[in-house]
Amino acid sequence: MNKLSTSTPRALECTFVFCAIWAFGSSLGIGDDGTDYKLKFSDWWKSHQSAKGVAFPPRDTIFDYWLDPVSNVFEEWNKSPVFKSVTFDSKTMSMSELTVPTGESSSVAFWMNSLVANGYPVMLCGGAGQGKTQLIAGMLKDLDADQYDTLTVSMNFYTSGEALRTMLEGPMVKLSGSTFGPAGGKKMVFFVDDLNLPMVDKYNTQSGISLIRQHMDYSHWYDIGKLNLKTVIKCQYVSAMNPTAGSFLINPRLQRWFTAFGISAPNEASILTIFSTFLNGHFETYGFEKKITDLTEDIIKGTLAIHNAVAGTFRKVSERSVRAFWKTSILAMKCAKWLQTQWLHPLLS
Ligand SMILES: Nc1ncnc2c1ncn2[C@@H]1O[C@H](COP(=O)(O)OP(=O)(O)OP(=O)(O)O)[C@@H](O)[C@H]1O
Ligand SMILES: [Mg+2]
């Protein structure tokens, strides 16, 4: 938000509506029975907006629009400054290095960037393979390296409080007495991935989660070996978890710290944007002929159609395995001949 957002009563009202829908609705997602709670909330909001008040375009949900602070008009997210087109060079880049912005991911990135810049903890929650890790990795990569250090910790069943403390302390330096913090006057952003995976002990506690909770509550933790207290400052947390795996929920005393965003499976337009960026980049890098490069959209749509047909017919497979397959397949394509024999033939026959 900037000064423009509150400069007139109209601007203030639009800004209030924009913030309110995300404050109340950011954590909504798809229920176990398939109910889309974001859509329900959007329909409810639209049915209560008065004709004279701030109205959203009738198409799509209220979450699909960004408030342009200059014109005070709700625009699609791909018109917002967080949305940028990116290119992929398959000779010099690895696919996991590149986070492709989509309309959907831009909305979360917009709020996440602003929350992190202001020191607020953020959590992304959603099913496997929905791009949580990739989205946060993209945000961390864009942070100003002169101001921020980052550390990514992936939790697993065996991550205890003590193991986690050792990892978090790794990049810390002594600032004074018993006070520790990141070196060079920077701030530290800890990205704790798969936060809810550690084992729940017989006291119904996940010690790693208790350590983070203690740190966020009091800016300190204890060195269990030396039995002394360490104040650890200038640190903030960003996390991701899949609430259908691990402990499902985490201790509410930690959860309350986070602004949570429900992440759902990317829609077809987003998947098309992500894969065309990789596929076009790869075709360009290796100088594929035009008759092949023209097929990008058809190849992706055809593959998605096959995936949807298989997913609808057979037992559920995770989106992640499909994307992993895609990533290895794209990198394996070194020439048009490969594409013709390995890819197009089964697809077209
Ligand atoms: N916007 C994107 N740009 C590029 N790649 C993406 C994007 N979104 C997802 N992917 C790719 O999709 C795959 C799954 O994404 P990711 O690992 O981030 O999912 P996740 O939600 O963290 O899953 P899990 O809960 O299993 O950890 C990864 O290979 C990732 O690189
Ligand atoms: Mg992940």
C-alpha cells in the first residue's frame, strides 16, 4: 500500500475492501468434499456488495483481481507489478531455479512480498505438488541480498528441536554477549518447509515446532549442551506445509503467528503458462524448427488431456509426479526427432 491507496475516500474504501477479502479469505481452500471455499466466500461477498460501493468485475472470483492503486480499478493479476514474463535457457538454467509467475501465484506473491518486507511471518498451506516450495523459493531469490540472508530448512519425521536449532544457528554470528544474529547487519529469513512433518512425541509435542514457537514468542532459545540462554535477533520465518500429511495441524500457539494462504492446484491456464515457458525456452535454446515450436500449446494441452483422462480413470496420482515427469522429459528432448518419436507418436496415434 502507498499514499495513493488512502488519498481519497473512494481510494480508502477500495483499499479496505481489497485488504478485507484477503484478510478473511486468504487461508480458504478446497474442502475434503471438493467444496471450493474461496469460491463460496467470493459469491457471498459479491451478493452483499452494494451497487454504489466497491464492485468487482462479474467474471471470476474476488481473489482473481488486483487493486490498481492509481486508477482504483480492480484489474487481473497479470496486470500487477508482481507479474513478469520470464525466459528459460535450458543450457544454463535448471528448471527448479525458475519460478514462472502465473495469475494465481502472483496474488500470493504480492501479499507474501509485502508481508515479508514488513517482517510478518507467512505460511503457505496446500496439497502435494501445488507449487508452495517453488513460490517461496522464487520470493527468497528476489530478496535484496544486501539486506537479507536466507536459510531453507526442510523438516522431516526425524527433525527434532535440537537438530533444528543446530541448523538455524549455522549462519548466526555472535553480536554481543549472549546475543546472536545474522552477519553483516542483515536480516535472516528462515524458510521452514514441510513444517508439520516432524514426529509427534508422547507428550503430543513436535519439539522442532516448539523451538520455533519459543523463538517467535521470546526471540530466544536454549543451548541444551551448555544450558545457557541465547537471544537470537533479526530473524523471521516463512513456512510451507501440506495439511493432508504429517501431523495435519500444528500447535495453535505457533500457527497464530502466521498469515496463512491456502494454495490450490494451479488451473489449466497457469499450467499452460508454466510449461510453455519451459518448453518454448528449451525449443529456442536448441534451435528447434518452427513447425515444432508452433506445436507447444497443442503438445501441452494434449498431455494435460491425457493426464486428466488417466487421473479420472485410474487411482489418484499426485500432480507432482506428472510435473516431475514433464521436467525430465523436457530436458531429455535434444532434437525434433526425439519429440517426433517419443512424444508426438503416442500422443497423436
Ligand atoms: N510457478 C512455477 N514455476 C515453475 N515450476 C513450478 C511452479 N509451480 C510448481 N512448479 C514445479 O512443480 C513441482 C511441484 O512444486 P513444489 O515442489 O513447489 O510443490 P509443493 O506444493 O511444495 O509440494 P509438497 O507439498 O509435496 O512439498 C516442482 O517441480 C516445481 O518446480
Ligand atoms: Mg514443498
